[in-house]
Amino acid sequence: MGSSFPPPAPKAPPKPTWPPRASEIPPPWLRPTIRIRLTVLYGGMFLIAGVLLLLIIYLLAAQALKEGDQVPYHLQAGSNVVVNSAACPGLVGVGPGRAIDVNTFNSALSSCMDQQRQVALADLLRRSLLALLGLTVVAFAGGYLMAGRVLSPLGHITRTARQVVAIDLSRRIQLDGPDDELKELADTFDDMLDRLARSFESQRRFVANASHELRTPLAINRTLLEVHLADPGASPDLQDLGKNLLATNLRSEQLVEGLLLLARSDNELTEKKAVDLAEAANQTVEQTRAEAQGKGVELSADLAPAVVQGSAVLLERVTLNLVQNAVRYNEPDGWVRVATAVRDGAALLTVTNTGLPVPVEELDNIFEPFRRLAERTGSDKGAGLGLSIVRSVVRAHGGTITAESRSGGGLVMRVAIPL
């Protein structure tokens, strides 16, 4: 490792924890789903139609009452009349006999009828609004149920799509029902899965063939070089050349192995079993301890049980790559800390090491194939695939991996895999 790095950049803001907390996930009835939007559309259209119908009925009723606003009778002349009326107090006379004159009676009768028409219209409007409100609630509930029934094929399509993974493309939707747009969508999705299955099968065959075709000549070259180096009659120059060629051949073998592993681990796993990250990390620490002592790096572990469902071989490769990188790209008298724990519904693997400060803008690049930090360029310690393989394996297990710069130099690598 060189010493050409600038001072450490400010730390990036903390990334959200994984998995997300339940409080961060909005309730399903607050999400703008298609079912909710269709329900609002159905209920809103019913409400608008109901308001328009109520307005038309109210206007027609008012017009009908207005056309009949003439009093059907009136008194022409005669003696005073005596009337008893609870609905129209103005018709009741004043005095001992409670008599009322004719003109006053006719005026009070017309005013009373106007008042009764207004009361009738107000009562009609109130009852209609209550009925509209009740029917609107029923319309929204019916619209929600109807939207759920209409969209049920989409739910089937979504569940099938979630169950399909890169190495198990045998599932199909096979939607029954009328030949409508949803069935056309399902059939198109099934056709796409057929094409993807053929493509992945071709990729698997290519990986298998490439594994054989690339490994065989490299193994032959290594054997020939080892035989040549074992010849005691070889000159020192040929011995040096053989050692250089053997080192180059070994680097090519590591590159091929890394590429093949990267291609195999880039798919989600279908067969999983219980794997304890603590056991995998402990094996890695014991395996790397001799190398760490040779470099003068202190290697320690704080391992708590962290059992996940996954591939034991691939998860052991994750711990091995992270710990080896932490040891190899360290500094004299440095240290490496390996820890496992369970937090927030995920198993955590943390590898912390000392070293030179790492710029924040370089953190994402270290996970790309053949992308290494500046001080590692040209290094013969690896092919630049270690962290790419780690990220691919972690993603295949449904987890995440993050890298952070330490304030005193070095890195903090955190792997989170759901339990």
C-alpha cells in the first residue's frame, strides 16, 4: 500500500438500516394502489351521479310545487269565519269567537301554503342527502370488493413473479378466464419466462464449458512448469523464468476461478440450509491467522451465533474474502476485528481493519469487478474480483453489504443477511 492518499473525506450520511422498520412501511390502505384508486373512482363517480340526480329531482319538485302555488279556493265575501289550524296559526282569528275576516283569511292561507312548500322541499333535500350518504358508503364498499375481484389476476401474476428466481424458472402463471387484457399480460409473461429459461440454460452450459476449457490448459501449463522447476539441471535463469511463469499461471487460475464463481453466485439461491455465520467466520479466522502473523497484523474475533438460511460454501467464501482483504491490505502493526451478531431481524457480519484512509467516493468502486483502490492497482495479491464475488453472494442471499471509511484509516465492511 502506498502513501499517496489525501486526507480522509467527511463521512457519508448513515444509510438506512436493513431491514426497514415496521414504522417506515406505510399501511396498505394509505398506499396509492390500483385497487384503492379504482375504489375512489367508482365511489366518486357514484357520488357525482347521485348529486346530479338529487339536484335534478329537487329542481323538478320545486318546479312542480311552484306551478301549483295558487290557492285552490278563497273566500269571496260573507261573515267572519272561525278556523282552527295547528299548521297555520295565521288562519286562527282573535277574540272571543276567534273569528277572522275574509281578506285576512285569504292572505294568511296563501302565506301558509308558501311556508308548507318550503318545509316540504327542505325535508325532501334532507332525506335525499341522508339516502345519498348511505348509498355512497355502500358504493365505496362495493367498489372496493369489485376492484379486488377484477384485479385478482394481477395478484396471481405478482405472486408468481416473486416466486420466480434466476435458477428456477419453471413456474408459470397459466391464468384461466376470458381472453381479455389480463390474460394477454399473463401469457406474455409466461412467454418471457420461457425465453429467460432458455437463456439461463444456455448460460449454465457456457459456464460449464468455459470452466472445463479454461481450467484444462492452465492445469497443463502449471504441471509443465512444476516439472521444469523440479529439474536440477536447469540454469538459474530458466529457474527464475519458470517461477515467474508459474506465478502468472497461478494468477490466471485465480482469475478464472473468480470469474466462474462470480457467474454462478450472481443468481438467487433455491436450496438453502441453516448456516451459522459465527462458525464460518471462526473457520476463516483460524485459516487466515498464520498469514496475519506473518504480516504483523493482530487478528481477533467477537463471534455471536447468527444463523441464516443459505449456502454454507458461498457464505464461507464471503467471510474468507473479507478477512483476507482486511489482512493483506493492512499496515504493519495493524489489526483486524471480525464480529457477528443478530440485530433488527438480520444476521450481521462486520470486518474492521486498520490501514490508510479511504476516500468516500472510492467506496462504491471497490465492489465492481476489476476495480480496486489506487494503492492496490497493479498488486499481485488478487484479481480484483474478491469484493465483487462477496457482493454477488450476499445479494443472492437477499442481503446487503456496505463499506465505510474509518476515521483513523482502513475500512469497516458490514454484511446484513435476513434471518
